[in-house]
Amino acid sequence: MQRGRKILAVILLGAVAVAIASCKQAEEADGRPETSVEFPKAYRPVSEVGDTQYSTEAARDEAGEAQFVMDWAGIVPGTTVADIGAGEGYYT
């Protein structure tokens, strides 16, 4: 019985993997997915304040950014947190 469940799980996992691999998001002429075409494009680049392309992980570490954020948020060892919208995943 146990072996049958394992085989079924592997088959289902394989089927899901094939289904996901065959998915392709539709692109529009401007390079955006079809689902975002109704949302207007920005007339300017992202501000340097909100854009991490000008900062490296080493520079952020040197500036003590992670420690500052953890102190500011009151996060101490043992605290449970959720890194929602992690972006580049710097804090996780």
C-alpha cells in the first residue's frame, strides 16, 4: 500500500512538472505580459531610492543595512517573521 502511494505521488509530481514546464506567459509588443497591458507604463525609470541595481550585497553588508532594519523592526533572535515580497531576498 505504501509503495503504491509513493508511485502515485511520483506520477502526480511528474505530471504537475510537465504541466508547469509547458506554460508560457503571453507577451505583448512592448515586452509586458498580457495581464499588465492595461496598467500604464511608467514615464520614468524607478527612483534610485527604490532600485537596488546601484547597490551590491557587499555594500549593503558594509553599511550594516540588515542589522539596522532588524533593530528598527524590533526583531530579535527567536522572533518569527514573514519575508513577504522579498524582492531580491537580501534579508532571507
